[in-house]
Amino acid sequence: MSSIVLPNPDLETVARRDQIVRDLIAICGADGVISDEDGRRAFETDALTAYRRMPLAVVLPTSTEAVAGVLKYAKENGIPIVPRGAGTSLCGGALPLEDAIVVGVSRMNRVLEIDFDNRFARVEAGITNLAISGAVEPEGFFYAPDPSSQLACTLAGNLAMNSGGAHCLKYGVTTNNVLGVKLVTIDGEIIEIGGTHLDAEGYDLLALIVGSEGQFGIVTEATVRILRAAEGARPMMIGFESSAKAGICVARIIASGIIPVAIEFMDKPAIEVCEAFAKAGYPTNVEALLIIEVEGSEQEIADRLAYIASIAHELNPMALVVSGSEEQSAKIWKGRKSAFGAIGRIADYYCMDGTIPLAHLPHVLEQIAEICSRYGLRVANIFHAGDGNLHPLVMYDANAPGETEKAEAAGAEILKLCVSVGGCLSGEHGVGIEKRDLMSAQFSDDDLAVQLRIKSVFDPAWLLNRGKVFPLDAVEAAMARSAAEAAAAAARADAEAA
């Protein structure tokens, strides 16, 4: 049994399920509504599989107008909404509730417009991350964010969690690559935020929406930046006798002024598992491995790799391998991109997502090992070293009594450690239910109160993705305050009318 508490369902709403399903069919059509138990079961969890809840119903609209109709109906009838892309969330961000309608946008996956001159693409939010690059690749362009799940994850989820990926060191995360969105509010209103160019006029509401985890509305379309692909790119692998030396190497590379496309870190347990899975040619006699990729012309690549190698040689690396072919480069990245799946072959795991200042990397890695050892758990570290986004994979046996709780407790200590050294709870996975009860470790009561106020402005009845992001006791207080303010406003309106 896991330790995270979820909101109790409203039994009256559950009792009205048959009528609600009929109403949803009237909005989305019979083929756009899933109401049978087997069909709904496919949506009962996301990639945080320790938690499962059967949704009241699932709708798969094919237009923004249909999404607006569903949200307006939900608002009028007080029914919670859970937005969903592909369900690859690792923090329970798409976990449904028994009295909630899951609104999935996976059927809204069209490319609507591509403008190469102005370097943007307008797409529906259900498109997969990788498909955006696929649509523009023939003209020599790409979409920069590249989370490991990019083959399956949708732009909708990337927007919700502000996803990054291995190449975010140079190109930034989702928020740095989105120009505008079309958002449906809980009232069913369709609004446009941002545009087709950087720095749109007015308040920067776009930065508020990206990373809001479905708390403010459902994004159905987005305008994203597309970039001209580099002339070439090549990774190198550098192995060290300790994680501390690998951390020092990362810090020195960044301090030198060179910004590689990516700097990825793997410790020995991760190296061994990924090499066994992908046969990528990773050195297995080292304690820590850096995968560093640079791009540019052949001369630029050679010069930058040589300079990085000179930095590494000061630390006496145990292995230094520069990719000699596209095939070898593909294998190197296959191993890294397959890491989560490779670990999943040998154990259940709990994936953390804390971010830290790079200078604290050696200390934090030592503490992570100590924390997991204290709980009797193994850990493999795989992360984006360039920007300090850690992904410790705490391994456990989900079928053994008490193991899930131990993994969660160890994970909570790791995330609190990240915050204590000046980092934060999440770099790209989001808060969801996983980190919800840790929010007070990073934010003061006043900080949380401001965030809760903003949520109440967009969603006064708290129907959108209820039970996520904010601690439940804080949510209850915010909902009570919002209801009282609404009642007072209604009373004033009545008095003025009289």
C-alpha cells in the first residue's frame, strides 16, 4: 500500500454516471466516449503505476469546440476534470479520480501550419513530441525539447509539466520553445495566449500556463519554435573512477564557457544495466560516465571535443571515447534514452526529479547513496548533469510488503535534500501527486497562498485536476475561501439589484 492520500469521490456524482455518459455522448459522439469498465481501465493510471483509480468516464474529443463543450458541461454540473495526453507522466499527473471525467487529447494530433520563414509550427496538443520534429525534418528543421519518452509523450503533457530532455542544456525546456497556446477554460471559453513570435505583448500568461499541470485549463493547440538543424553533431563518452570527479568535470566544462548540446551522467549501476540492454559500448569498469555531445561543422565539433577532452584529462579519466560514426552515436544515445526501460527489466523503481546547483553534485550523490542504503534499497543515478536535473531511480519490489512505502520515504528524503542545497522539487516531471505533500518543503505558506489564489482565479470550484500539485489541507482551505468570496459577491450583486 502506498502512503499518498487521494480525494474521496463524490458519491452523488458517481451515482449519476449513466446520465453523465449520455450527456457526454451528446457532446462528443458515441465514438468519442469510453464508458465500459474494460475501456476505462486503460486510463486508470499513468507511468506512476503504484496508483490506480477507475475514472467515471473518458472522452476523446477531436476538436477544441468539443473540449469546450465538455468543460462547460462539467462546470455546470460540478464534475471534476482530469486532462490527459499520452499518460506518460511519472508523477501521477494524469491519475484519474472515481468521480472525474478524463479528457484525453490524443486524437487531436494534426499539424495545422508550418512557417519555415518565421520558424514556427502550429500543432494540436495531442501530437507526439517526436512527430513535430518529423514534420519539419525534411526541410532541415527540428523541435528542440527531447524527453526520453518523446516517441510516445504528447505535446500536451510536455506543456503541462514543462518537460526538457537531454538537449535542454543548450536549447532550453518546453517553456523556452513555445510561442503561443489555445486554452480552454473550465467555463468552456476558448482563449489565445501568446502568438507566433517571441515576447508577445501583455502579461506573460504563457509562462504561467506552461508547467501548470492542467490546473488552469486544457491546451488544445500550441505554436512552437522550430530551429534549423545543426550541420552535424557527435557525442563522446568519458568515464571516471568516482562520481565526484565526473561532477568536477561537468562544472569545469560549464565554467570554461563551452555549452555542449548535452551532458548526461550515469553511475555504475546504471551503466551496467543500460549496457546489458542496449549494447552501446559503455565502459563498465568505471564508476561514473559522462555522455557529452557537441554540434556544428566538422571543424567546430573537432575543436570543441578536443577542448573538452583536455579538461577531462586533468582529472585522469579511466575511459575517453569519441563516437566515430552515426551508428555509434545512435547506440550511445539509445542506451541513455532506454535507461528507464532498462532499469524496469530488473526491478520496480521510483524515479526522482530533483534539481540542484552543480557545485553540490558530489555531496548530493553521496547523500543519495547513504539515504537509499539506510532504507535497504538500491539506486541507479541517470540525469541531465549540465543543468543539475537529477533522476535517481530508487529500486524496490512492489510485491513485497512495505517496499513501496520505503521507496517513497527514501524519495522524499532525496527531494528534501535537493531543496536544502538550493535546488527544487522538480526539473521536468512535475509535482502531480508524487511531490504534492512536499510542496511545503520548498514554499512558505505565503508562497503557496499566492499560487492557490491564482488557481482559484482560473478554476474557482477546483474542478481541474483536483488532488494534484497542492497539499490537500491547503486546497480545502482555498476552496472554502473561494466559495465564501463567491457567496459574498453574489450577495452584493443581489443587494445592488434590489
